[in-house]
Amino acid sequence: RPNSEKIQFPEGKTWKDYVRDNRLEITCGEAPYIVSRYDTTTGETIPIEERIGLLDRKLRVVGENTETSGEWLEWVQEAYKSIYAYEWQGDNLLIARESMLISFIEYYQQKFGKRPLLKSINYIAYIISWNVWQMDGLKKTVPGTDIPCKIKDWKADKEILFKDIGEDD
């Protein structure tokens, strides 16, 4: 199995640090670098153990380091809050969001042998709706408009304009 060994971290960095590290996927398309649910050339489903997307790795780390569903859900929510992505085309955006949401359900089912509660699914969908958005990456606006894009700063619990994020944030 390709991913059978537990992920190790360098000294001074914990699995929780890894899960909380923010990542941004620009022009994400259908988000295959975030969640690798299927082979983009053949359409074949990729087994969870073989997935290597940014979020897949965070979900794997959470699964390796948590036992209860409550603890797992807490850290999976942190993982989703740390992944940001934008896409210009609405159809690709829909598929990206869908893939991320279905991945949540698949990982939960793999870990606990049942579907997550609807309230858990809805909260992950809420996070995705803030963190994966439609944007003209050159103008940092809603495509075809001058309306600046807003995202959520989860740590500060407030809405911010994407254009106001500095490179050192």
C-alpha cells in the first residue's frame, strides 16, 4: 500500500500544526490537487489510501491521530478551514466543492463505518462555501464585475477581502 506508514513530522512541528497550516490553490479547476478522488485522465476512482491531495493528506493525518468521532470532527473542521481555493469557471467550482464535500463523507465512513450526521455535513459545506469561491484571479473580484471577493478568516472569526491579504499572512 502506498500510504501505509504513519506520517512523521520534523522536530518542533506537530500533526496539529500541519492540519492548521493554511494552503491556497489558485485556479483550482475541479480541485484535483486538493482532493484526488479520481484520476483526471481516466475518471477512475482513487481509493482513499492512495489519495495525495492537500486536503487528503490533512484528513489522513487527522485519521491517524484521533480516536473519537468528536475529536476527528473537530480536527477535520480545522483542516477544511485551512484550505482555500478559487476558480473563475462556475462549473469547475461546483465540482471542486462537491468533491471536497464528498471526500468528507468518504473519510468519515472509512474511519467510523457509518455516514456522518447531516449537521456535520452541513457545517463542512458551510466552510467550503467560504473557502472555495469564484474569482477572477487577476482582478481579485467576482468574474465580470468590480465586486471584491470576501473570504472568512476563521482564526479571527470575521469576513475579509481577499485583496487585502498580504503575502506574509
